[in-house]
Amino acid sequence: MAEFIEPGPISDTAGIREAVCIHTRKIYDSCRDKDCVEDLRLYPTASSQAVIDRAISLKAGRAELLYAYIDVEPVSFNRGFYTVDVRYFYRVTADAFVGGARPVSISGLVVFDKRAILFGSEGSAKVFSSNLSCGDLDSQNLMRTNLPVAVVDAVDPLILGIKLVDACDPPARDCCDASDIPTAITGCFPGELSMSGEGKRVYVTLGQFSIIRLERESQLLIPAYDYCVPSKECPGSGEEDPCAVFRKVQFPVDEFFPPNTTPQPESYQETKNFGACC
């Protein structure tokens, strides 16, 4: 068993000055995923639904992750493990082609549910803090620590496909209700969302990158090298010569001499900029 080190100055040749005890969240388990979710229904705004009913084709725009609702529950048959249910809310935009006119921009809500099972250990202590709660009774910030804290890191998804179908022949993934959508989410759209099954429908395929982890409040003993003293000076708001700034810009050779071939996207950012068209 390793020798126990107490907080305080230590002797080390690697530049470590002391061992310090900190209070932070310790990651007990984590996972990463690359989900390709097909046929997610788009719930458009009322004005967008009127355009969709007259559209003959669609061109994908972009998808923006608005919010992720996270719920953690213990697994009854395996102590220390928890299910992490995540519901992603997206705002998706697209261009609808109506006859020979210019494309009309449409937008709507897309919802995706995901579940992961991770190890989060066990804990039953109740933690009290002397932090002041302004505008409320000073209840000392009572916290439940029997459940770990789930954290989800995610980027805006890629639109891999989009299709327009008749209401009489919808794909299977269609399970959202207006009561399940928080008011803060519906407020992100310019009008009321159309949740009915009448008229034409739009289904999108998204590619989502995410990292999910379970954390608990812990006290850790870590080595400390020194205090974090900033070495960079704060930039001022002084006016710089615009011509001097322009001289630093490289000449756009590719704009004058286009390449003979177009490389296919390989990274997330390249694929996002490439776009999808169905």
C-alpha cells in the first residue's frame, strides 16, 4: 500500500512544492458516443408547416442543440450503477422548394432520447453549506448526495439527411407530445409549433457526438507546483491602424485559382460545413 501523504510542503525534485487538499467533483465513469439517429420527426412552426404542405423538395440547413435534459436513476439489479437518460432538443432549419420560386426557409424542433448506464459508486451523506441564499430562507443549501451528478458534453449535430413524406406514410420514430416540451424550448422559435399529424411531414437524420460522465463531490489530495499567477497582460482597447491589420492577412490564392478537385470532408467541422442535401 502506498504511503499516505498529508497536506503540506513536500520535498520533490520535479518542482512540486506541496500537497494540497481540494474539494472538487471526481469522475467515476464516463463514455463517449457517436450516434447516427435516423428518421427523427421535425415539429415545424405553424408558418413553416404551411410551406411544407406546398413544398416539392427540401435542402438541409443546420441543426443547433438547444438543451439537454438529464435524469439519473439507480440500477436496481447492479449496485453502484445508474442509468443516465438524456433528451436532446434541437432547432433544425432547412430550405423548402415550392414550385419554381426561390426556396423558403423553414425551422422546427427535433427531439432525440438517449440512455447510458455508468458506474457512479454509492453515497448517503447529506452535505450542508454556509453559503447565503439571497431572497430565501438561509437553509444552508441542503444537498442530496445519494445520486451522482451526470454531465453531458455535446456539440451541434450534423444533418446527414432530410426527407419530405406524406402524412399517410410516416416513418416509425414519432413519439413526442406538446406537453413534454418545456416552455423555454418553445420560446426559441418565432411561432407556435405544429404538433398535429395533418399535412406533410419532415424527417431528418442526425449525427450526434457526445460524452457522458458521472461525478461525485470528493476531497482529493493533489500536488501543487505554485500559485496560478497570470503571465499575459490584459489587452487594451487601443485603436490599431486598419491598414496594419490588413497587411497581416494572407493573400487568398485559392480564391483566384480554384483547385481542380474538391476534397471530401473528414473531420466534424469539415462535414458540418459541407452540408447535406436530399
